[in-house]
Amino acid sequence: MIRLGFAVRTVHQPGLAGGSPPHLSIALTHLSDVIGYLARHAIRFYRFALPRHITPADLVDCHAQIELLGHRIAALNLRLGVHLDPALSLSHPDDATAAEVIAMIEGAAQLLAVLDQPNATNHTLVIHTGAGDDAALERFARRWPALSANARRRTAIEHTTAGPSLRALLGLATRTGAPIVFDYLHFQLHNPDQWSLPVALGLCLATWPRNVRPEVHLSSQRSEAHLLPGRNGTTRVLPPRSGQHADFIVARDAIDLLAASRGLPPFDLMLEAKAGDLALLRLRHDLMHAAPDWAERVG
């Protein structure tokens, strides 16, 4: 079964979670609220927001909250994810900034480890590599060993439309051991090697260790204009931008990705649509009508 997930905002029930929380205790309170919603809708994959910094003292102070959440998460077979700000990367040219990024990764990884079942690696952190030039990739590879074993085990790298090609990213994965999160929309927009979808997806899935289920991202490109309210009751029409995520997932995109995965290792699918949970519920409905065989294999 492929677990479908969404990121942060519950559009169907506003107010459960917001942007970046100022403290870990608030982030955990938001997560506790959302878990009840996920259980009611049988959603088993969720990306939540964390404060910019998590210290060992924060983890000690929030120990009771974390322990309670861990039991609820395990009972629901829920997978959690965290996505670091794309502007923050191990490849940053400034060493001080890179050290701050390492500290952020460590804090998030420590929290995910405590929330996870003993001796399991279920919850993961996704980061970007930053610029795609050779110097940036070299800085990333040089700093990767500075991460703890727990952080390296839980951290995956995602390819983007503005970063290195998948071929270059696979080279980085070989050097570091970091698994690659395949992103459907980024691949559609940035595929200089002209690889087929099944080949690219298969190569990314093969970078994941056998004891960690791969994570894949799916979004559709916005094709429609939308209205921006202005002053005095006026509105402005904004055309879609290249690479902009749509509110919902086009069922054909999901079917193409799932069809490309035949014979490949199973994975979990994070939907990066602006409508969040509504996009997930809508995709379930669309697959039931357009591809019932696949609908039975995702949830």
C-alpha cells in the first residue's frame, strides 16, 4: 500500500496547523491536533512544520509531549516528514551558515528519532542541495560526514528545477549515501539527460536503503489563472508561472507516475498541492473513477 500524504495545512479544517511555529512545544501541540484529523480520514503520511531551531533542552522540556505523540503515531502507522527551507543547504558558500544548517538538521533528526518506534527509521527529513555547480556539490559532499549517523540515516536530498540534474545528484548520492527523493513535477521541468520516467524513478528509488521506505513527491503544474483581490473591490488576474504548483493533482499525472512504478520498490507519496488535504481526498476520488486498480493500492 502506498501511503498518500500532504504538507502542513489542513485546508478542509482550517486552524489545525499554521506556518513555522516559534517553539517546539507549539509545533507538537499542532501535530497532536492534526493527528486526530488524519485518523478520521485514514491519512497515514503527513509533513509537519518545525521551528527554525530545536535544541537538546527543547527535547528534554517536551519529553512528555513527544512520548505521548510517539504512541499515537505508532498506533496509526503514521509516517511523518519534515522539509527544510530550500534556501538552507549544506552547500552554502558561507561556513557559518552551513554550520547553522547542520544544527537544524541535527535537531529535526533527533526529534524524528524520538517520535519513531525503537530501532526504526520511518520519519524522514528532506533537504535541497542548493546550486547545481560542481563547487556547490563538492561543499555538500565535504560537509555531509559532519552529520551524526542518525541525521544521515534520516536525511534525503530532493532534485529541483534549478539545481543539479538527476545524473549529477545520483553522483552525489553515490559519494554520500544520501537517498534521493524523486519529484514528478521537477523531473518534468528539468530533465536535461532525457531519461524516461520509469528509469529516473527507478534510479532514485534504488538510492534508498532497504530498511527505509522511499519518499516520492507529486504535484501538477498550475495551468489556470487566479484572481488577486485589490483595493476598492478591484481584482487583478495573475497568469500561472512556470513550475508553480496547482491547487489539486491532475489524475493523469498520478496515473502516469504510478504506472511508471510497476516492478519498482514500494514508496510513499507526498502530494505537494496547494489545497493540501483537499487535494489528497480529491485524488482518492478521482482514482476510484479513472483508475480503480490503482485506487486500491494507494491510501
